[in-house]
Amino acid sequence: MLLAEIVRTLDGVTATRSRLAKVDLLADLLTRLRPEEIAPAVGMLVAAPRQGRLGIGWRTLSGVEATHADSATLEVADVDAAFDELASAGGSGSAAARLAVLTRLAERATASEWDLLQRVIFGELRTGALEGVLLDAIARASSTEGPVVRRAAMLSGDLRETARLALTEGPDALAAVGLEVGRPVLPMLASTASTVEEAIGVSGPASVEYKLDGARIQVHKHGDEVGVYTRTLADITRRVPELVEIVRTLPAADVILDGETLALDEDDAPRPFQDTMARFGAERASEIALRPWFFDILHLDGRDLLDEPLSVRRAVLESVVGEWMMPGTVTDDPQVAAAVSVEALAAGHEGVVVKGLDAPYAAGRRGASWIKVKPVLTYDLVVLGVEWGSGRRQGWLSNLHLGARDPLGEFGEPGGFVMVGKTFKGLTDETLRWQTEHFLALETGRSRGAVTVTPTTVVEIAIDGVQRSPRYPGGVALRFARVKGYRPDKPAAEADTITALRDLLPGISR
Ligand SMILES: Nc1ncnc2c1ncn2[C@@H]1O[C@H](COP(=O)(O)OP(=O)(O)OP(=O)(O)O)[C@@H](O)[C@H]1O
């Protein structure tokens, strides 16, 4: 298949607001792929190449100079072969080799094909919205029930392979996809309530647990082999040897655990979230040691536990992790639950997560089975641009332009971002230095003292609330926004939405 057909399909998908029409277009494309084209083509559709991260920055890409082709001749297989070359180019002279591959590709591509290829190579413009539609399209194209496709995608964490299985082998092969120790699955996510009482009203009998402000980890142990993965399934095993050591000692041959990790200071108080994330990003180990708290178990010694109720999973979890268990209490009494929250806050944690005891582990889904309650309002927003600082901050990129996600395109492009405020508060010198370098590498243009950037960086912002704003396109502006920390573990497609912020406005009927 020609790459141009993928470009045309994606254009069609963007041009229509109808979900059904999007599914039709994608399903039609999928049915026309040859078996060996399915995985590469799906990778191109969702900007997640089959070869994994290609490790090419925006700067390298925008440095490619080429005269594009007038007519479309590039095949999906040609692009896939070029990606193989990019992924395997390493060692000395690799930069030149990669640039040569990119230049050849850019010359063979038409301008619109190169637009798409850049986004695929960069690998970060994934819109969660498209992945959902694509799952429906895979179901349609392979005449398989939607839930069967979704389940396989969740458990394998691999949309490309799910599409290939669905289209070439059918529902039985999909149903046979199970958990595999060593292959991470998307974590279960929480919804939000404003009080513990409200949360327990929804959940009924629940495990009310501390919500630690660290980083999510999924841990896989197979004998002595241990793998540690982030919220976005990045493998960070080599960066966290102290966690690997702890997991090795657990009394289980095969186990998959879900938890949170955090660094404590000498008084056992949690260190700032930034310190934990610094460990995740660092190539070298630092003095700050992490420790784990586990709150769920997905698999134990040959038995998948996903579909068991939390009450059963907790009992099994406790027998495996002992002292590394997340603190919490099982109760259906709102007062007892509220007391856990007070205790968690007093110990310096963020709040609590209230989890229905009957609920299974819903991998990759955000639902009412887990409800987080945090007294400080924090939102994960996307940096759209940054202003150059002045005075003491001269020469640093400082004031961040913050955007909320607009999945339905109510205030702009569907899947785009709507600006809701700015802040330069809460930035340490070290963060200023880091963000200047980081955002210059993501630069897409400059205007009036600000650098606009590719909207891929998620930052956690604390606010006192929101107010109506005639100036911002979403009609809402943040009040007293300050930076809590960057969220390299969160993709922009999962940032908070403009709807979530507008819901904070008093008296807005949506
Ligand atoms: N006891 C706990 N149970 C579940 N998650 C916990 C717990 N303690 C801390 N967490 C963290 O809280 C998050 C739950 O909120 P959510 O599923 O919305 O993830 P998130 O989008 O990363 O949210 P947040 O930014 O609030 O951490 C988990 O991803 C995990 O990192």
C-alpha cells in the first residue's frame, strides 16, 4: 500500500466529526492492507513505529533539507525499511547515517507525506482519541466484537500486534492473549471526587488508601529477572536498582505488581515529586533512594488475577508484598474513610484513593472503581509556548503558556489544546535550566518574546481555582497557577481537559 493512502485516510478522519465516519475510513484502510503491512501501517497511523522509539529529536528532523517528490510513490514497506535503518544506526558516525536515511526518505516523500512522517518519527503526537477509534475500526474490519479487541489491546499493550492478530488470525487468537510476565499492561486509572464521603458514596465498601505523590510503577518478576515500568510502560529497570533488589526478595516466582514509588527524606517525610521524577529521567543513579508501595497484584505464579475482585487481589497482595503494602483501611464508613484521609495529609501525602472492593482490575481505563480525592487542586496541562524571562531570569525560558486538552474540538481543533493561563511560579533554577534546553529542542516558531513549542510536555500545575475569561478561547483562566513539577511519565493525550477546568466555574451549564 502507498503511504499516501494513510495520509489521505488520516486527513479524512480529521475532517469529519462523526465517529462512525472515522471508523469507516480506518476500517476500509485496514481491510486493504497486506498481512505484513498491518503492523507497520498501524504504527504510522498512531505515530508509534513498530521499531519503538527512533530517538530522533525535533531539531534533527527540522534540519533535514530535501526537495520533496511531486507524486506519491513511497510504499508502507519502504518507510518501514527506513525505520529499521534508523533504529539500528548506532555508534560513531550514527548521526550522519541517520541524517542520510532521513534525507533520502524526505526526498522520496511528497510534502504531505513528509508532514506525517515527521510526526511518526518524532513519535509523540499520538492522540488518545485516534487509538479509541482505531480499536473500533479493527473490530469492524475483522468482524470481531469490540470488547474482545479492546481486551487484547490492553493486555498486550500493542495496538499494531492486536490489529495483525485480529485481521489475520481472528477472535480466537485475540481471546488467547493473556498477561505475560515481562510484558507491561496499561495501568488502571482513577476518577476524581471532591470529598471522601462523596467517593465512598459511589464505591460502597472500599479500600481507602493513601495517595502518595510519587510515580506509578508496574513491576514484573520472573524468577530473578525483574522489570520495572512507568505509567506509560517505559522500561526503567536499569535506573532503579534499589527497587529491583526489593522485588527480587519477594516470595513469588512469577508476579506482576502495581504500585507507586517515592523517595523519603531522613525523617520519612515524602520528598518532592520532582526528586522522584529526576531519578526516572537520570542516566546515572543518584543518592536519592526510592522505595515502593504496592497496591495491586495482576498475576501470581501462573494465575491471572485481573478479573478477581479487589478484595481477593488485596489478600493475595498482602501475602506477597508484606511490609511494602500501601497503607490503607478497608471500610464502608465515611467517617473512618475521612480519618484515613486526614492521616495521609498529615503524613505529607496528596490525599487518598477510594477503591471499590468488588471491582476487577480494569487495565488502561479510568473509571468509578478507583476514585482519588485530593484537597489541593492540581491539573496536568500541556506547555504550548514559553516566554523569555527578564531580570534575574534573563536568558532563560520562564513563563509557561498552559493548555488544556480539547478532545472534541469545542474550542478549536479536535484533539488540540486550548490555552488557559500562564505561570512562572514554582520554578527552581535547575528546572529553568532544564526547561530552557528542553523547550528550545521542541521549538516550532517565535513571536513577541515567546517560543512556541510542539505540545508534548505535560506539567502538573497547582491552582486555587479558575475564573471566567473573555481573553482565553475556552472562556476560563487559571487562578494562582504554580508549577508542581513536570510529568515526563504522562503523554499529552492524557492531560486534563478544558471540560474538567470549566466544570470548576460556578454556574456554567454544559
Ligand atoms: N494507593 C494508590 N492507588 C492508586 N494510585 C495511587 C495510589 N497512590 C498514589 N497513586 C498514584 O495516583 C494515580 C491515580 O490517579 P490517576 O489514575 O488519575 O493517575 P494520574 O493521571 O497520574 O493522576 P495524578 O496526576 O493525580 O497522580 C496513579 O496513577 C498513581 O500514580
